[in-house]
Amino acid sequence: MDQVDDVSETDWHEFAEWLLPLQNSVQAKDAFPLAPDSILAADEDGMFEHVSVAAVVRSFLDSAVDQLGAAYALVSEGGRLSPIGIPTLVRSAIEFCGIGMWILTGHERVGRQTRALNVAYDSDYNAKKFFNQLCKDDKAPSSVRDEAAKAAGMHELGCKHSELNAESLGISRTAVTARLNRTAILKEVDRARETNFFLYWQLCSGFAHGFAWAPQLFHSYAYTHSLEGGGNLIGRTLDLNSAFHIFDWGRWAISELEASFTVGRASLPGHDETATIVARPQGKPFGTG
């Protein structure tokens, strides 16, 4: 993997100048409007009110920026180069962007609508399972169990809405109810865009899951401590150069999703349901060779 050497204050300043305005944008409900004759505006044709392609993509963009912003706050406000926290937060940003790009690059309108409904169904299905379990938990207060039962019913209705929407659009039910596989999604995005989001996501996942190989591969050695009773604790640290590189992975992913989202939102007179948002690689991550 390419490394960023001798990161300067200017590099961090430029990163902040990119991130902070974007954070303000995702907090504004009227940001990222759709042109009336855009691809994504037309994608709303036949979609039920509970979901739309643009809304699902926007939610992933908002969440990705929030995660990267939280990672940056650890450094800029907390003064901490958190060796596990930063890559874990960036992992989420990359994953959210990957799903957003996967939706946008679906083949033709029906492909984007299918993927958006699949994501919506998957969310409601997981929520339904959680709240069904919670409402049966005798250790939870009765008021919590009652609210959980209501939430389970609401998300069950959401699942049914996605299935009905698929039926009305002539989309296969199994394509919408299929389990969302994030590993497969990121790999598919990489094939389409000639990128390597999966590789960076997988490395960040190593930190998130507490695997020893991830810090051994990426962080700098700090110390070895012999534990009383046997065994050694090996300490590793995250330096500024490596931290900036991790942040750039997140910036790269967000920039690619935002660029694709911009294409879908832009005015495109005369297009029809066969229009596809072409997957065009935007180049390597910022700051890499």
C-alpha cells in the first residue's frame, strides 16, 4: 500500500477545508437537491413513499461523512491519534460509501430501484428481528417491551411495503428480500469502478474486530511488556503519517460517492429508464503515489 510521507500542516488544513463544509451540507435537509429532469428524480417513478433511490443514497452519504467527521474530531478536538478508533470509524465510512455507490451503479432504473429496495428491506428486517427479541426479554421493563412490540410491527410493515413495491414494479421478490452482503457489495463496486475499496475496508475491519495482524501490519512498534504469569503484550502506535493516510481512504470513498450522486442529481434532458450512472474510477486516494 502506498504511504503518505512527511504529512504537513497544510495537508491537514486542506483536509479540514474539504471535510467541514461537507459536514455542514449533510446536516442541512435541503442539501443535494434533485434536478426535476435528473436520473434520480425519474427513479422515484413507481416507488412508494417510504423509500426512494436518492433518499437511501443520501442517508449513506450523510452517515459516511458523520463517521469520518467523528474520526477527525478525535485528532482535531480530542488531541488523540486513537490507534483503533480512527480506523474503525473510517471502516464505517468506506462501507457506507460502498453501499451507496452500489445502489447508484445498478443497471438502468430497475437496477437502482431493486438495490434501494433491497437495502430498505434489509434494514427493516434486521430492526424487526431486534425488536421482536427485545419485546420478549423478561429482564426489560414492561414499558420498553411494549414499545419494542410496536416498533417490531412498524418494521414488519416496512418489509411488506418493500415487497409490495417490488411487485408493483415487476421486480423479483427474492432480489429485494435477499440478505445484504457487504463484502460482496464492496467487491462488486471494485470490479465496476476499478478501485480497491474492499482492501482498505478489510484492513480497517482488522482493527474493528481486534485482530492482531492489522496493527502489526500498519502501526509502528512501541514496546513489548512481559505480563505477570506469562505472555507478552506488544504495544503499537499510530503516527501522523499513517493517520492521514487512513483519513484519505475515507475522503476518497466519500468523494467518489458524492461525485456519482452529483451525476444522478444533475439535469439530463431526454433520458429514459435505460439511463445508467456509469461507474467511472476517479483515480487513487488523495495523497497517494
